[in-house]
Amino acid sequence: MQELRRKVYQPIYFLCGDEEYFIDQISDYIEEHVLDEAEKEFNQTVVYGRDLDMMELESMVKRYPMMASYNVVIVKEAQYLKKWEHISSYIENPSDSSILVICHKHKKPDGRNKGVKAFKKSAVFFESKKLYENQIAPWIEQRVNAEGYQIHPKASQLLIEFLGTDLSKISNEISKLLINLNEGGTIDAMLIEENIGISKDYNVFELNNALGARDVLKANRIIQHFGKNEGAFPVPMILPSLYRFFSQLLLFKSLPAGNPKVAASKMGINPYFLKDYQMAAKNFSQKKIAKIMSSLRKADLRSKGVGVDRLPNHQLLQELVFEILH
């Protein structure tokens, strides 16, 4: 992206992998910025792999630009293209006046294919990998900071809890939130509640905190809210978050005290949240945490109807919270 912004262009970009967001960022930038609007009419072609064969593609990239510096060809859904080897000769000796962008999403191409080997050798070959869950919060912070704004750690966690690890979804919601901020402002939990509809008080993140603090009243208020809004709070979303919290708590109790930054790094969390684990560590022994994790595994099986009769979601959560707190 730094090279593209400096107008340093390469003849071929092969963008592949499971994470669509980074592929879209690169291909969209090329589509929007290499040519101006007048040049695009005759010199930019966007095609789709389902409707294309390699002979057509080779013909497109060999065209000379008309009153422009480049002929730009962008292939979307390239995972549906076949016979990559038919274009290997062009890949090895591409035209300096053409820019070919291949967007091969959802999976890696077959590395044994002759054409794919040629791309790896001669093109800008970019593999877009899914981020690990503990990398999402730092990515959100970087994404917001790049726009000249700040985000509170709790707000980042809310976005992750409700949007998962889908970077495109998260980025879209961040863009919406920034519209409602003054320049240089901060995204906080209240802004998210007002503009996205995620409650700052009744969410999985607050349930973890209530359980960690052994706050029986608050924990039961939250699961009652979940029971009244089962569509927004499905058990398959809640249980992994609880399991993750108590797994990290077990790790926290095994770490030497005295260096919060080291503890946060090993746990893969923002240091802001260490106080929650410090409180929970006082309230739960390692033996109790092990029992809780066993209860969570059993609850997961029961939610799927494995081994025992399936319980309604609200009843399953009530029993689980009782087991955790008593």
C-alpha cells in the first residue's frame, strides 16, 4: 500500500487467502487511484473468474493503453479460474504498460500448478491470512488511529464480541461511528450503543466481568436480558466468550505477579483489562476454574442436544451461571 500511494506500480499482483479485507483494500485502491475517471473508460477492465478463460485474460492484459499510462485489468473471484498454466508465459514476461490484479479469495491456489508457480516467482504474491483473535483489538486500534481518532479498549472489545473477527464488518461499523465523532474524538461504549445498538450494560463482555467479580445480581440481570433477546444473544456466541475468559484467568493465575505488561502480552489482552482478571483471580481458585471450564464444555454439549435433553437457552444459562457462582 505504501508503494501504491507513491505510485510505484508492478505489472502483476496476485492477492490470495482467507481474509478478504486486505485483498479488497489493495485491489480497490488500484481500481480507484491508478487511472483518473476519463482514462478508466478505455483502459480499465473488471472481470469475474466465473465468466473468463485464460485466453481472454491474456488478450486483455496484452492490450496497449489508450491515452493513459496503464492498461488495468482486475480479476475478481479468480478462485473460479482454471488452466492457470495457459497464462504462465505472459506472467514470466509481462507488459510494462499493463497492471494485472488477481483476487483469489477464500483459499490458497494450488501451488503445484505451473501458472501459480509463475505468479509466485514473477508477481507481487500476497497471501492474506486471517488474524488471530488476540490480534483483532490491536488492528481495530490501528484502523481507528489511522483516521486520526482514538478508541477505548472496552469499545474495541464490544465490537469483537458482537462482530467476531470479520474485518470487513468491523471496518464498516468503525466508518459509521467516525461520522458521529468530532475530529480527533474517541469511540467509547456509549457511542457504540447509540449508533450500532450494542448495549454497553447487557453484553457478553459485561457478563464476564460480573462473573469475575462474583456479582450475582448483575450476572442474573444480564442473562435475563439475554433470555428476552435470544436472537441477539445465541448460546453459541456466549459460551466461547465465557470459556475464553476463564481460560485466560487460569493462565493469569499461573503467571508471576509484578509485571502487568508481561502478563497482558502472554494473555493476548490490552493491559487495561488486567484489573478484571486481578479481581477474578481473588474470587476463583484454580480448582474452581477447572470445574467451571468443565461446566462450560457440558453446557456446550447440552446446547447442541448431545447426550442429554436440550434445554431452552435461558434455562441453560441460568444453570450455568449458578454453577459458576456457587
